[in-house]
Amino acid sequence: MAVRKKFPKRKITVPKTCYFCKEKVEPKYSDIVPLQKFVSSQGKITARSRNGICAKHQRRLTSSVKHARHLALLPFVGQ
């Protein structure tokens, strides 16, 4: 059997401050540009551990993205 080489894991830099707390705005379904920052190219909502958003705004972001998808402002599936 061949021995596999172990590669070091890549470190992902996560912002320390919440985007919405810093800008003093709330995530809204009608504001598409801030919502697209937190949706991957596949159309998935990124995790809190990767985007640096606080828990309160992550919950509101999730519902805003789902609302925007339902109104056809954001796609359900990525490109």
C-alpha cells in the first residue's frame, strides 16, 4: 500500500467584526448586493464560521435570502 502525504490545511481568514454591525444596517431581502456577498457561487448561504457575521444577523440574513429567493430576486441555484 502506498502511503499518502498529508498536506497542511489552508487557513481561511475570517473577518473579526460583523459586516452588518459595522455598517449599522440590517439585512433586507430587497438589498441584493449585500446578500450576494454571503451566498456562494453554488447558491448556498455561507456559514457563520466563514463569513464572520454575528448570530443575530446570520439568522436575519438567512431569512432575507430565503425571502429574496421566493420573490425571484436571487436564484435558488448558482450559475
